[in-house]
Amino acid sequence: MTVTIVETRISEWRAAVLRGGAVADTDADELEGHLREQISDLEAVGLTGDEAFLIAVKRLGEVHQITAEFAREHGDRLWKQLAIPRPNDGRLRSIVTMLAFAASTAVLVQLARMLTAMPGASEAWFVRDVSLFVLPVLAAYFALVRRMPGRRALVAVTVVGALALAVNLFPFADGASTEALVAIHLPVALWFVVGAAYMGGDIRASARRMDFIRFTGEWAIYYALIALGGGVLVGLTIAVLTPIAPGAVVQVITWVLPSGAAGAVVVAAWLVEEKKSVIENLAPVLTAIFTPLFAVMLLGSAVVYGVVGSGREFDRDLLFVFDLLLLVVLGLVVYGISARDGARGAGAMDAVRLVAVVAAIALDVLVLASMFERVGEFGFTANRVAALGLNLVLLVNLTGTAWLTLRLLTGRGQAIRIERWQTGYLPVFAAWVAVVVLALPPIFGFA
Amino acid sequence: MNIDKDLVAAMATPLVLAILVEGTSYGYAILKRVRELSGGDVEWTDGMLYPLLHRLERLGYIGAEWGASPEGRRRRYYEITEAGRAQLVEQRTQWATANRTLGALWGQTASPAGA
């Protein structure tokens, strides 16, 4: 009995020493050997196992002091822990799997690019369909890693197949605006398929959906970081090669750029999962910086628009700008909500968020009002319907968010309600995107 | 009597090296020897010995090797190197100087306790 208790205590102590990465496994062996020797010496003079353990641990010193001392002597270990994960079997397999999928999408994109050069194909086809060569690979990666059940995986494959078929069978006119809309919305539709795979097919659970929202935000940060580094690399490569081999520049742009961009989609997704703790510290900081800044910007713009009016220069481009603005605000809000500690009550950040959302809504209502004034004049086009629809979808979401945030701030609601609202709203976005991809082109005669 | 923490830290390197001159040893035994020599007056937090041993190893004063205790327990044995011996000689002269200097003052007067 006592023996097992002492053994448990020793292994707990060992785990505590190893935490933080300053003490290596072999050092822990050495310390544990010391501890055991001390314990058996103390037991030899008549102490019980429990008493001997307590005294031996006390003599070894506080765990945090030992690890601090090891950290001072082996400072490099802490950094390695952060930069290069310790290679073990599981990790190696995870890296190999990730690289295989990243390489597949990189090759697929090259194949697509070469198909574009074939007679009968066009640049527009490549732009429209390129996401079909990247995102399904990412979905497949998650389906494998998350062990998505076969039936659900079949549904995902069917959805991707249906989207690919529809989009390629539509007889788009040359330079059709519906085709451009499909090119923009298809990746988003496929991203929802990636989401389903990410959740392992368990798409109803609110917590899993929140994970996916969080993943999306962190993936975007990682992708932006990789793109930044890649941009520097490609830029320098071109600068170095241009004087001696001007032709090589074209090669770099046609081969390295598309494959790198596609492969990075998978790499960024893997990084999000592998290095969760790194970004988890970054996300709250980023939202804390930008939510107030956007609040100020939105408030200022709302006042200016309120005083001056939306102006005569108003056109559908402006509506696109506002769609973009609402999307960014929504992203910031959702990301902020996902990063906030659910158990905590209302804070100053929630108030700032409310200001940003209300200002965005006010701004949008002003623009929408003048848009509706003119819509009879110009009639509906595919672009206008897409922009207007997205606008309404976002407006409803933000209004709900504002209402729930207000309730939270006045102490009549809980933060979890806002989370539920956002996760519950995801299907609305998915449905709207599906409408734009599948319904708008036939309705507007593929023009 | 409790010896000041800084003084213990200053003593640590020559103490460990001098113990290893007596022969190859391992962490637990080194600490036991320290206790034995000082009669328990030198208080040492046991865990702090290992980072010190690693530093001495990095500096090349001692070598280390995994072995087994007579009971078959895994143990890391430490052995002094030539550089370690040279370092010990150097430390020894320094301590002798310190000892002589203080002794010159204290040797002629009564102990501070007045006994």
C-alpha cells in the first residue's frame, strides 16, 4: 500500500520537474535516482515510506528552484522546446503526414496550371477552380488525422463533388460576373467542408464549432506569417537571379509561387494544431489592440457619414467595401469572443466591442438605405444581389451580437449566449455561400 | 552554525573537485561526503548540486558516465579530469590566500564571541 503511494508521489514529482522543458529526461533520471537513494537510506533508519519521501523531497529543494537552476545552466533547452519540437515517433509521423498532404496540393496546383495551358481551357477556369485543388486536400488531411467516420466522409466527398461538377458544368459567358462571384465564394464553401472534416464530422456541437472558428482565425494568422516570409524569400530570389538569369524569374513565379501558396495552406493548418500555445498568447493580444482601434475608426466614419450623407458617388463598389468592413468587424468580434475566458463576467473589452459593432451597424444602415433608394433605378444584378445578401446576413448577425453583448454588459445575459449565437449562425453563412455558388449563376443566366 | 549562502556557493566548486580527487563518485555520495566533512554545518540544497555538476562537465573539469549501482540502479558517475585538477590547484591557492589573510588578523585576537 505505502509502496504504491510513494511510487505515485515520485512519478508526480518527476512530472513536475520535467514540466517547462528545462530539465531533460536524463537529468530527471539522475534526480530521481538521488531521491530514491535518499528515501531508502531514511527508511533504513526506521522512517515510513511516506515520511522518507517528504524529507527526501525537502532536501532536494523546491521544484521551481531546481528547474530554474537547470534553466540557467541549459538556457538553450527552453528555446529548442519552443522552436523545434523534440522528435519522437508520433511527432515524426505527424510531420510526414502533413508534408505528404502539402506536397500533394502543391503538385495538384501545378497540374491545374498545366491544364490551363491546354487548348480549350482558360485563365478564368484556373482562377475559378483553383480552390478545388487545395482545400479538399486540407479537408482530406483533417478527415484522416481526426479519423472522420466513413459515412460522414462520404457526405463531404459528395458535397465537394457536387460543387466541382456544378461549377464546371455551368455554361458561363465570357467574363461573366457570376463566374467571378463563384470564384470568390467557392473557397468559402469549401472552407466549410474543411470545417466539417476539422470537427471530425461532429458538426452540431457548439464547442466544436467554436474550435473551428478559433482555428480559422489562427490559421489566417499563420498563413499571413508564412506568406510574409515567403514573399521576402521570393523577392530576394528574384533580386539575386535577375542579373545572371532573367529567364529564371519567370520560372520562380510560375513554379514556386503557386505550389508554395498551396502547400502553405496545409502547413499553416498543421502549425495551428501543433503550436497551439504560441498563438493562443497572440490572439487575445491582437484583438485587444485592434478592437479599440476599429471602434474608433467606425465611430468616426459613422459620424462623418451621418453628417455628410452617403454622397452622390455611391455605387455598388461602396457596398462591397462595406461588406468587407462588416466582415472584418465580425471577424474581430468573433475572434475576440473565442479568445475571451468564458467564465469571466463582462469587461471593458466587451463594451469596446459593443461600440465597434453598433457603429458598424449604424454605418451600414445609412449605406443600405441609400442603396435601396437607388435599387429600383438600376435593377438587380448578380453582383448587387450577392453584395446585398451578404450585407443582410452580416447585419442580422451583428445586430444579434450587439443585443447579446448589451445584455451581457447590463448583467442580464451570459457570455456563452454570444458564443452560441455565433456558432449557431455558421449554417446561415454556409447556406448563403451555397446560394451564391449554386443558385445565382442559373438565375442570372450565367452572365 | 549556518554558513552564509554566498560562501557556500563560492565553496561549491573546489569542494566538489576536491571530493572527486579522492575518486570517482556520484551525486548522492558527493552530498553525503560534504555533510560528513562539515559535520552538517554546510547546508546544501541537494537539487542544486546537479546543475553545478553539469556546469563543471561543460567547462571540462569533470567527465560523466552512466553506470549502475551495486543494487543495479542507474547512476551517473563523475570523474575529475586533468583540467579539473589544474583548476583545483588554482582554487586551492586562492583559498589559501584568503585563509592566510583573514587568519593573520584573526589568529592574534580572541574569537569574536569573546570566549
